[in-house]
Amino acid sequence: MASRHSDLADTFFQLKVLNGKEATDARFPAFSEVIKQASFPDGRLRPTRIEIFQVNVGKLCNQSCAHCHVDAGPDRKEENMSRENFERCLDILARYDIPTVDITGGAPELNPHFRWFVAECRKLGKHIMDRCNLTVVVSNKKHHDLPEFFAEHGVEVVSSLPHYSALRTDAQRGDGVFEDSIKAMRMLNAVGYGKEDTGLKFNLVYNPTGTFLPGNQAALEAEFKRQLKRKHDVEFNHLFAITNMPISRFLDYLLETGNYETYMQTLLDAFNPAAVAGVMCRNTISVSWDGYLYDCDFNQMLDLKVAAPNHLRDFDLEALERRDIVLNQHCFGCTAGAGSSCGGQVA
């Protein structure tokens, strides 16, 4: 969207749409009002304990996926995390007992400091997750050894695969993506990822290819495993089912196709009070490439910074764990049906 100067490249414009003040007359109940029925009578949501330090290291990517909430792509070269901000992250991770580092992008592996950062996090004894788009592994010879690098450092690999068919995957992510993804999966399997008893976790992420909620996560996992093993002889550990969030490129799609109001009503009708307690913003802090702090990756893409000291240089864990989480209408996406987070269903 940024490359074509879309109005939706402006996060303020996206928020105006979500709040019924631009591009549509649709108005829905405020999320803060709706969660009052979910054991949050004051309409405020607060953290439990910060257990996941999620770092978006930049928007540079070798793909331009139709659903991408980051609006990442090959043209986003200027928005990459600096060595200085990586060092700030490491200082925080050394000082505080935050067990998991979740690295995302863009394609995080394209950041020139990525491997160094992973190695330093490993030295600190952190559990490391890398949100790898798979195709980056085969896109350039210099990345072909990524599976071995991941295995050496015990990295948990989490990768998006919209479907077990080439047609539906390529429709969302681009021509040839499915074939390259299968090649990368075979490379990961070859070093032990997705295999029993290796300890090398390889998980897939599924999000719907249309304006509907994901199906049952366990059933989807079983079918993905069966189809991918039978047709391509590849394996993975678990599948995370994630709801498409009505922001960025997916919001653009909803508006262009006239599906915005219907989709938002679908999310609202499927609101699940039991999912509110498990949303990811309650145990996660999200760090942007330029060092600002957010409640989650989706708030980051809407530039909704935390209601506390909001930059790495002012990091205050105690204050962050006391903060009110910033809420808006896109939060209905995380609380619809079985709920949705970076780790899949929550209820």
C-alpha cells in the first residue's frame, strides 16, 4: 500500500475506517464496551506477565502477500532495525526474566544483524522463535544454510502456509510460493525439523484465504499433516489457526470488495468472552524496527503505542506490566470464535 500511496498506508486513516469515521458508514459497538461481558467490567484489559519479547526487525521481505498486515515487501528496505536497537533489546533481555524472543518481520532473516542477534539471544538462554516465510530459505544461495543455522541455535521455526494446495497458497502469496515453500520444508525436515524426538520445532500458520473465520485448529492440523505427508512427504509439528485482522492489506481488500461491514459483523457475532483472557497482548510486548513498544504486532501496524514508557531506551518492565492495554475495533479479530493469537487459538 505504501508503494502505491494508498490512503490506507496512513495508520490514522485505517483507525478512522475502523471507528466508522471514514470510507464507510458502518459503526459497531466499541470493543471496550463489549468486553465488559467477559469479566472485565470496567472495559479495561491489563497484562498478566510479560513472557514474550516480540521483535519486528523490519518490513523488508522477498514477498508481497495479499493478506500481509505489515504491508511488507521488497520495497521496504529503509525500515530495518539498527544494530543500536538490537543492542538495546539484548540489554533488556539480559536484565529481565523474559523467557521467549519471538522474531518477526517482513522476512527477519533479511536484516543484516539477524544471525548475530539470534546467537546472542541463545547465549542468554532464551527460547527463540523465528517467523520464517519459508521461501526466503530458497530465494538466495546465501540463505540455503538457514535450516542448519536454526538447528544449531535451537530456533523454533514458525511459517505461514495458507493451504496445502498450490492454487490457494499462490493466490494469497504469489505464483510459485507453494513450490518454494515445499522445497524449504524438505530442507528443514532434512536437519530434523518437524520430526519426533529431535526437539526441533517446526510449526505452520494457517489463516483463511477469504472473509471467513478459520475452522477448528485441531481438525485443520490433522488435514494439513495428512495432505502434506501424502502429496509431498513433508512434516511439521503443529498448526496455528489465525484470524485475518481487518487492518492494512486485508482491510484494503475488504473495502475494495465491499465486504468490510459483513466481515466486521462476522467478528462481532462470533465474539467469545472466554477468548479475551488469553489474548496475546496480555503476556507479550511487541517491539518495532525503530525501537517503539506496542501491546501486540497488530497495534504496532496501527501505530498504537503502549500506554507506558514506549521506547526501548526507557524500558520499564514494572510499568509495562501495570499498563492498560490499548484497545480498538480490530481487537474483535483476536476474540472471535476460538480466539486468535500469534500461537493460534486461545479458547
